Amino acid sequence: MACHKYITIRKRQNMLTAGYWNGIYQTSPVIKKINGACFEKFWQVYEGGRLEQIHLKKNWDKVGKLVSQRLFRDKKYFLFLKKEIEKAEREAGYFSKKFNNQDLTKFSFKELIKATEQIKKLWFGYDVFNVPAWFWGGDRFRELVKKDLGVPEAEFLTLSTPIKKTFVSQLEFDLLSAVILIKNKKSNFKKTAIKLSEEYGWIPFGYDGPEYWGKEYFVKEIKKNYSKAEKKLKMIAESDKQNLKQRQKIIKNYKLNKKQLELIDRLNYLALWTDERKKVIFGLSYCYGKILWELERRFNVPYLNLKYLLTEELPLLENKNDELLKLSEQRIKNKITTEFKNGKIKFLTPREQENFLKNIKEGPFAGVIKGFVASKGLMEKCQGRVKVLFTPQDKRKIKAGDFIVVSMTTPDYILAMKKASGFITDEGGITCHAAIVAREMKKPCIIGTKIATQVLKDGDLVEVDVKRGVVKILK
């Protein structure tokens, strides 16, 4: 940034709804009461379907420091968060499963609106416990733990990777296990595909959809893995065994005590909470999306437009349909800036937006793409062509050996991640999705570059230095 007063935390493809919900809870008095801190205010800029989240650097640093120190020193705080997260996850999961089995065409308009409010409430009730630990304080907490353990970076990366699989890795394991059950005639294609869809269909939906993995997708995946299931499962089991053995060796060699092991456990949970949040939030987003598709059918307002309306504006569809259509079109076509303060949203006027954007204007590219090493892979330096992905649908252009360049990865990028040689992201902390998946896959990963998607272009040849966290453009 040209002005060091501000810091850009996120740049990603997003419609208004998800950013709006995130903004109101992250500045609310409720989250401050729970975690002892929250943001005084921050901003989100929307243009062309992309969201940019901007904070006062002083406020971002202050909040991150408070949360990380509390995580490090206060075991009761961590255990409280863990208990509340598990409770909120159960409530959201129960709602999503029940809701997805209902026929929305039979819902009254009031029932649909009530459901949108309930989804928002479940989202809020989950995120106030889940997000602050890994998003606000995660990286600083990691540094506190690393300093306390006193182990080299490579060994620390191993210890900070959870033994429990991410949802994407668990999906592969469950899919292969299901294939073997089918081959042994202990299950059938249809029931297995339905079960897998209920458990993992949310993965490609993200916040905004529209893709969802239904029964047909999993039937194809079962057939694709039919002849290789036993071999793949054996490889997974061997890898898990080696990872556990390596972890135990590090603990023994450095004589880590009980308190240090508890800190490692907390750090691992932060990584899991990052991943598990996606199941909860993407699942709720799918439910919300289904309601918007039903509202689109009834009121002839496109799904995209409905995603640019606040939840509180949806009840006006019955009487002010044309006004909402016009309002949403303006939000889609124009650059808009929202300010969040005390759990409320404000749309800046054109003049307020102009003045604000002048203050945060970015300086010219300095010629260096530098981030944090989340995973070293197998070599200190490696080369490859890059493909810049702005949405999960861009995964089609990935070829084996390419480096993915993306704002941040989510489970819906997994097919591209499997093909790629490594990952370079704008965003992310050491417990982010890209970091954990990269370590599972043993692929190089540089996170938090802030500028990679803006500077790099499809086909650029790069050298990735996983010792220094530097990406160099060769040609």
C-alpha cells in the first residue's frame, strides 16, 4: 500500500451477501464480548464481482495481537471456543440437512424470508466463535508457539499440520472406501452416491454457487476410481503412517513437554476450524441460494441481483420489486464501498467513496513477489508456468505441472490443486486451506503475497523459492 495507514486483507470473487454478513459480525459488540476484541470498523470495496476487504492497519494489528496472546495464555478460552464451535456446527448441520429435503415451492413468502433470517443467524452464531482465532490471531499465535517450542521451520511445519484430514482428503478416503464396499457387494452405487453428496456436495458451491455435487457426480467418481481404489487407499495409509511417525520423532527429539503439546494441539485445531468452517458456511450458503432461486422464480428478479440485496431488503420484493431490481443493478454495475461499524453496514456515497479510495491507492509493483512459506514441497526451488484462477470454474485451464495463482483456495479448487505443481496465493495464514492442503499433498506453497493475482499472467514462467518465500518471473 502507498499509505501504510490501511491494509488489504482480502481480494476475492464474492457477491455482496457473504461479505455483508462477515462485516456485521466482525464489528459487533457480541464478538467483542466473546473474544475480548473486535474491529472498530473496516471497509469492503466491490467491483466486477470482486471484493476487497480493507482495515486500519493499527486496528488489525491490535486485534490480532490480543486474540493470539489470549489463545497462547488462556486454555479456558480455547476450550470455551471449541465447545461453542462444536455446538454451533451441530445446529447449522441439522438445519442444512433438514432444509435441503424440503420443497421450497410449498413455502409461503413469509416462510422463505424467515428461513433467510434463520440462516443469517446460524452463520453469525457459528462465526463469532470460529473466525477470530484463526483469521485474526492465527499467524501471530503460530509465531508465539514456534518461539516457545524452539524447533526449526521444517519440523514446525510438520507439527502444525493436523493429523486429522481436511474435508477434501477425507472425501477421497471415503470415496475409495465406498468403492471397495460396492465391489464387495456391501453397498450399491445409488445409495453410496447419495450419501457422499449429502456429506460433500457443498464443496464446489462456495459462497455463491451455482455448482453443487449431486448424486450423478459421485456415480461418475465411483466408476472412475473403481479399478484403483485398493492401491490408492494403501498409498494413503502408508503416507498417514509416515506422517505420524515423523511427528512423533520430532516430539521425542526436542523433548516437548505437556504444555507445548497442548499448544501444538491448539494450533492444529485452528487449522481444522478453518477447514470445518467451509462445510458449515458453504452448506448454509447453499440453503440461502436455494431460497434465492425460488424467489427468482416467483418475482422474476435474477439470482445474481438477489445476492446484491441485504437480507433485510428481501421482504420488500412483494411490494417494491422494480425498485429492488434497479437498486441491485446499480450495485452490480458500479463500484461500491461499504463501511462496517458496530455490527451495521453503511454504503458510502460517491463522494465518500472517492475520498476513501484516494487514501488507499496502491503503489507501483516493486518487482518482487514475496509471501510466507506454507509448505516447502520436495525442492528448495522449482519452476513452472502459472495459471491465474479467479473462480473455481477456471480450474479447466490447469494442466499438470502448472502453478495455481489464486486469491485464496477453498475446497472447490481441489481438482485444480491435485493437477498443479504448487500454489501461490494473495491471502492466507499458516492455518489457511491452501497451507494445509499443500502440506498434505507435499507441494510447494507461498501464501500472503497480496499481489500475485494482479502481477502474474497466464503462461508466465516462474521460479518459486520455498526457502525465502519469493516468486521470480523468468519470462
